[in-house]
Amino acid sequence: MRRAIGVSFSSLPTARRLAPVLLCLLPAFAAGDTVLVLDGFEGALGSWGNTQLVEQPVHTGKRALKWSVADRPLLDSPRFVADWSDFDELRFWAYCDRPVDFSIPLVFMSEGGYYLADWKLGWEGWKEQRIKLADCKPAHQPAGWQEISGVGFRAQGYGQGAVPPGMALVLDDFTLHSPKDLPHKSLLDWMAEERRKRMQEMKSRGNPYSLSVLDSLKGLKAQPAIKEQFDSCWEFRSLGERALSAAWAAGSDDSPRKGEQVLADHACAIIDYCLAQQKDGSWFYSRKWPAGGDPNCDRFTLGPLMDAIWWLRRLPDMEARWKKWEAPLHAAVDFQHTYWGCYAQLGFTDNKAWGSGAYSYPNQDVFHLFEMELAHRWWGDAKYKDSAEKTLAGLQAQLLPDGGIRYIGPETECSVYHNLNLVWLARYLNLTGDERVRKLIADTLNYYPLTMSNEGFPESYTDCWWKHYWNDGAPTGPEIVAGVTGDAQHKWLANRLLERVGAGTNYWTIYAGMFYRDDLTEQTLPDNWLKLDRNIGGPRGRFGNWYFAGVTGGGARDTFVGAMISDPHRPQPLNGAFLAANIEVGLGGEGARDRTHLYLSGPDDLTAVKVEGDVAALGARYTLRKPYINGVKDPTVPPTPWQATQVWLFTKDCLVGLVELECTEEQTVPYLQGELRFGPAAPLSCDGEGVYHCGALTMRVLGHNFATIEHGPARPGYAQQSTKHSAVTLRTAGEIFAAKPERAVWYAAVLAPEEGPSVSGFAATGDSAAPGFEVVVDGESLQVAFSPARESVEVARRGGER
């Protein structure tokens, strides 16, 4: 048995746990003044781009922002408050390591132009900077100080000479000063009020989705700007989306700009260009794309393009255009019908158009459904209707018990693709009135309340391994479900996302607008629960700002667990996330997690889950494999002689886990490695108590038998060149590791929100046939035991501390 280890999160230094930097006011100002703290670089706001957070030098707090001016001469702030009209000065502190005779203009960006201030350097050490807004000069036609989108620092491009070699600045403590006693004293309160006002103003004008698209088309010219060369077919597919927005505005009865020639001409020009680029019905196969892409791009292009044509054909004098478009469009439709819709029926085996995924790849099937429906309407051939019917049956078959829709094959759902599925199902429902599709949308009712925070931020740890995007949510999916069902929780999510991220301007926005309702009440999401999520086959819970889940479904997993903190007071609510707990066999190379190393599970995973009151447990025994797409059995990705096991305990206050790896026959490899991955875009630090901090999330390694443990940036994921994630990495010693059966490498960890529970007495129990552990959480002894052979896991409560 491994030695017991104790840790108490509640014993951490109070100052480190509270981190109140952005919620307090600076004390030194006159009565009646307001000093609004914008950013002290303690992790509460968004990114400043290509910069670095440093712990030395700092003006106040624990971190400051280092800007390598010589390497990156342009710097933009995140959006703070929009309305600066009540403020008279921007204040911040800047550190120079030596006096420099150089100027950096500051631009305060506003719609239509900007305001310009000259900022002269020339000191050493820290110095406060006060930029008087009244002295700034307008450039072009800025909308005014009531609409400021951010601050830009421009070390080049404004007539100054070259940046001095090696020049860098450290910035800290950005504030806005007002001579008035303003009603909101914290930035977060101010920003929340602005978001509410923006949404209320737009709703007062009508449908916020339709208005958002129409606003984006102001100033549109009849002749679109189209690049001479597209490097990626993903970039090319955006043309269809652009055409659709203009065509909808020109052709929809709900558009106040219906019939405007400039809109129709703009859309027609894009359609002319796109259809001229296809060859034998395909854009993807028509040429070499230097920056890559995949066959899905054809469907991503064709769906919006066909809908654009549908809207335009509602206008008079479009038949001449239709005759020009019909033949190339028919070729593109027939290519999809043949190589996607009839791939299996015709006995193809080359996976052209990725047709082997048809009817089990929902986020592509939704495009095919719509494309075949329009094709049947235009050309009347029954083969298109038959293909649409088969596609709808396939989509219905992919619905999961709690409202998710599989990503592909057995893979679990991804939030971004769930949204995509819903917007196309909504468009199909709007077009056809098909009650089967209305029911399919209604049957997704549980999905968003399970996977989103109360602020509408979706988790990404239960996504398939190559889709851990960690993007923010969109209001479109929840709005569609609210419109179809009248559900108050979905209306709540849609409204919070409208406030935070806006309605958007693409076809997602158009289709959500078709189901927008202003007669619905809203209701916050449930709190204080732990239950089995049948979409992922694992426990999921929420207790206040603390969200977590365990996942067993799908195969091809790089993690079985994850957690996040979602703070309702932050403009970007994600305040720390535990992305993955992984263990791998390194087979060479130190770059991105490409297809060299072994770190994925497979279709032969042995898993078990137990949910019992306010605790749950998960066990997983799996054979490591090299990375592969889709969790079905793949003869090109065989199992290996490496057996991994994970055992996890879930409570309302923390997660505790044990991760082990052993070989089933002797092996010699470069290294073995454990990884706990965090982020995104949140700095990972380790305090003097050995506790790692990612925003308001904490982690402590309870024990391990690796040679080293380090933390820093994570390696980029599959098909990525960079990452915003961080990792705690445990690794074996040297460049060669000789592994023997029954000699496992292992680590154990506890994860919790700041000010989490007291965790002590961790000890691994059992053996390879029945792994588990004991741990004491806030005085209560808990034991988890996993039996891979029986695919069962048990959690026992043993009362007080041992």
C-alpha cells in the first residue's frame, strides 16, 4: 500500500484564496471621485494577445503584463467598459528597464474611427501614466467616447522610427478615473449593466437576431470583395455564409430590406463565383488547398449556398440567374447524393467525400438533409426525397437518452456541433413544418442544462479527444429550443449568452431568429445536484460555481474526467478548468501530441459508474492506443501491451483520482508520462504549499512514483500549432525506461475550488485486479473500489477520520 498523504485546502493562505483584485477600488482618490479598476493582470479579464504574465517586476498584486515591443509592436487590450463618457483619464503603471527616447501612440477604438494620444517614454523603473481623454485627437469619424471597444498601443505605423532592439515594457494596474461619484464601483458590475442595456436596447427594436444580421449588412456593396487565392477550403466555405446573409435580407418577408438590389447583387456575385469554382460537383477535390481542409467543406459550402439561392428565387427577375446556376448546382448536389447519401448502397470503399460516415455523422447529416430537401423541391426527383428520409432516420437514431446527439459513430456530443445540428434542424423545420423534426429538437431538452454553466459557458472535457475546443457558448441553440418548447431554462441561457457574446451575424443567427419569442419567462438552471448523465454514461454535478463530470462513453478518450469554475460576475465566466487527466507512453518526439505517442483509450474499454446520493465513483481500465479518429474498432490501430487504469471519486466539494499505467509484457520506451491539463488562457501557478492554481480551481498531487514533476504550457493538441492550455507533467527519468509487468507508474490528485475541503489520508488500496483508494474528505472517510472484470465500482462511506 502506498503511503498516506494529507492536504488541507482550507489551510491555504487567506490572501491567496481570496484574490479580490478586480472587485476592489483603489483607496487614494478624492471624495466623490470614482477610480474603476480595469485590469491588474490577476486573470479575471480576457487576453491581451501576444504578451506574457510575469511575477517580476510587478507594481501591485502577483502578476504584471510583459510586452515585448520589439517582437510584437502592436498591442490591443480586451474590451473593458464601452461607455467612457463619464471618465476623464486612463491611468496605468509602466516599467522600463532603461530610459528610451521613443513614442508609442495610444488609440482608443470606436466605430467609424478612433481617438489618438501620444505616449512618450523616457524613464527607468515604475512610473504612473495618466492619459487625459480630453486631449486625445479624433481620427476619421469615431462614434464617440460612449462606444469604445478597446485600447491599442501602436509602436509602429504612426510615423515613429524603428523600435529599439530588445525593447520591452511591463504594464500593470490599468484604471479609469472619473471626477463623478458613479453608481457602479466595480468593473464587473459596470460591464454587466452595459450588457443588459445592450440587449434591452436591441430587444426594444424587435428580434435581436434578425436585427444583428441586418446591422452587419450596413454599408454592404453590390460587388463583394473576394480573395484571388484561398489557401484553405475552410476559408472558402465562408463565402456561402456571406451569400446567405445578404440573400436572406433581400428575400425574406421578415426583412425590412427585402428587395434591395444591392443585397441581391452582392449575394448573386458570390454565388456566381462559388459555382464557377466547383469541378465535377466538388470544391474540395477541385484543387490542392495549401493550408488543407477536408471533404466536409463541400457540405459546409453547399448548404448555405443553396439556401441563399432559395431566398433569392423569391424575388422577381431571378430566373435568368437560376438558369445560369442550375447545372453546376445540380452537379454539386448529385456529388453529395452519390458519395454521401448512397455511399454504402453503391458499395464504395474509398471513403470519398467521407461518405462512410453518412447517417451516423449528425453535424454533416443535417446539411445533407436540407440539401436533399431543396433538391427535391427544385428538380422533383424522388431519389432526393428518399435520401432526405434516410438522413432524418439516421439523425433520430443518433439521439442520446439525455438529449445529446452523437458527434460521430459512438463518440459523445460536442457543444459546438450540437448548436450546428440545432440550427440546421431549425431551418429544416421552418422550411417543411415536419413534426418529426420538431420532436427531435424538443427531445434535446436536457442537453444544455446539463452541459452549460448558469452563465451559458459549455464544458469541453466530455467532448471526443480531438475536439477539446473550450470555445464560449452561443445563444442560437438555446434560443431555438426555447422557441420550439417554450422552456424557461433555455430562455435563461439564451438571454445570458445574448448579453455576454451577442446574437452573432451568420446563418446560425438567421435561423435562431426564426424561432425567437418575446413571450417567454426565464428560469435559472438547477443548483446543488449530482446525477448520472446518460449522454456520457457518467456522473455530472453542479454545486454553485463548481461544475464537474466523469465520462465513460465513446471510446478514443484522452480523459475520463474534468471540472470547471464558472463565475457569474465575470464578463468571461470561465475562471479555471481542469481539462484532462491522462497518462501516456512516449515513443519519440517532443512536439505536438501527434500520432506517435500512446495515450488514448479504445473500443474495448472496461468502465463502471456508481452514483449514490451526493457522491459518485468512476472506474476505467483501458489499453493505450495511438491517436485515431472515431471510437469504432480500427484494425490499423491495434491495442498495445500497455494497460491504464483510472479510479475517480466525485463529491460536492472535490474530485479525487488515481491514475496508473503498467505493461502486460516487458517494454523499453523513451519515457512514460502523466499529465493533468488546465486552462484555457488561464495562468497555472504553484504556491509554496505545493498547490497548483488555475483561476479559482486548485489541484494538488497527492502522491506519485515518477522521477520529476513540472508545470508550464501544455503541448499543442492534435492538428494544432499552438495551445492556450497549461499542464502539470510527471515523467520518468532519463531517455530510456525499462518497464516490467506489475510495476505500475502512478499518480493521484485532488481537484477543488479555492477554499475547498480538507483532504487527507490518501492511500491506494487493492491490486491490479481491484484497484482503488481510501481518502478522508472533511473528516469523512471514503473508499472507492473498482473491479474491471465485473465492470463495477463501489464507493463506501466509513464515517469519521481514521
